[in-house]
Amino acid sequence: MITIPVTVLKMRIVPITGLMALAIGGITMAACGSDSSVSATGPRVVVTTSILGDVVEHLVGEEVAVEVIMPAGADPHDAAPSPKQVEMMRNADLLVINGEGFEAGLADTIAVAEADGVEVVRATDAIDLRGLEEDGAEVPDPHVFTSPANMVVIAGVIADRLVTEVPSLDTPRYRATVAAYLAELRALDASVEQTLAGIAEQDRILITNHDVFGYFADRYNFEILGAVIPSGSTLAEPSSQELVDLADLMVEADVRAIFADSSSPARLADALASEGIAVEVVELFSESLGEPGSGADTYVGMVRTNANRIAAALD
Ligand SMILES: [Zn+2]
């Protein structure tokens, strides 16, 4: 945790140099293609993760350009910003982040931006956080986005802050877009429950690469039996004793499938193979959107794809 002195300078760098405007415009076009008509001098909404980026884009529609720092498929615990992205974050009208140390590689930039007076909204502030065991201590679990029921609340909070920080958004059209998206998220939550309904009580067990799906498990009545990396971050390495313990648990519970982050499925399979465990490894999109065509290139698509894969493996 980085503590910043409370002498917050409410001074923001307002003028955009020609070079910076070009840089911002270039990134906008590369990121979203169709947004090239949005002025680089308009309101600047910057989002750290690809998941929250998609949510914010759905909330604002075509009204405002949204810059997303992490590309699809990135490991959000590990992603570091480019110098241009640091500038974007420090000059944002609103910076939307996950929070609770999730974006470890961006922590310094977030702290500096906030000290500069940039408005920051944290998804984790919107939710009653569950605890996560890490190195024998309980820490807040940052993976709030794995439950679409949480995302309904998070998206509502972000939508309100967007209007506060970008007053031009305060239109009937924006409010209608927000209401429609929140309804879509609620419907998603209900349909996931439906998709998972056929899984028997004793099969409602998740073993994952690291501790990602706690909120999902709480919401849909699963047990997290263990994680290959027993940590809230992908940055830790499992010890061989931890792998042996997990192997014992899996045999005991007759686990048929385990679930890996799409960004590192091979790592999980290799770790288990090294302990002589042969089990189906199912790839899930856990903390980052997938590429276009993956079925997980939006938050709604990602949650639906994961639910379908879990149901197919455990039903
Ligand atoms: Zn994680």
C-alpha cells in the first residue's frame, strides 16, 4: 500500500500539447476503430482493466471516448502501463479502477494520479468484500467482477460517478442506456443461475489457478476447494507441498475438472502433471476479456461463456 500525503494538489495539466493529442487520438483509433470521430480534447474517461473497460463503454455508449489501459488477455495483476498510458491516467476526468491492489503494476500510477487530483472510482468500494487467505492472513478479495450480481451494483455506482465528473453525460439518452445495460446485467445473473441449475450439490466444486472465483462461488453456491496458487494474485508461485496438498484434496473430493485462467492454462496443467494428476483442465476467462471471436470479448459474453463451460464440465 502506498500512502500519499494529503496535500493534494487540485491542479491538473489542462492544456494538451499537439503531440499528446496525436498520441491520444492514435490510441483511441487503435483500441476501438470506430471511435475516431470522438475528439481527443473531449472528456477523458480512463479505465484500467479490460472487463471494467467494456462495462464503462456500454454505460457511456457513443457519448464519450473511453481509454482502456489493459488489453484483452492481459494478466491484470502484472500489467504495466506505457509512458503514454501513465499520461492518460494522470490527465483523466475520471479514472475507473478495480481497486484493493488488483492492478499491482499500476498502483504507483494510480496513487500519483489521485494525488494530482484525478477523480478515481473503485469497483471494490461498491461491494461488501469477502476475505481471502494469503500467507496465513486474511486480505480483501479484489475479484468482485466474477459475480454479475456484484457488477449490477458496480456499474450503477460507476454510472453515477460518470455523470458527476462528465456533466455533459447528463441526458435522457445516457440514463436510458444505463438502465438498459443494468437490466442486461440483471438478466445475465438470472441466466447464469439457470445454466448452473443442473449441477448436483456434491459436484459444485471449483479448483482454480489462483483465488479468482470467490464471489462467483458465493453467489451460485459453489465451494472453492482450493487453488493451485493459493493467493489472490497470480504473482505468487505454488510450493510443491501446496501442490501435493491440493492433489490429496482432489482425490478425496473426486474432482473431475479444474478451471484455469485463459491467460495461463498450460501453467496450471503443467503444475498438476508434475504431481501426477490427470484431470480435465477447463479454460475460463477469469480476469480479462478474451479476443474477438472468443465468446468472451464483452463482460456479458465472458460470464455466459464461463457458466456454459462450468456447466458442461460438471453437469
Ligand atoms: Zn486475480
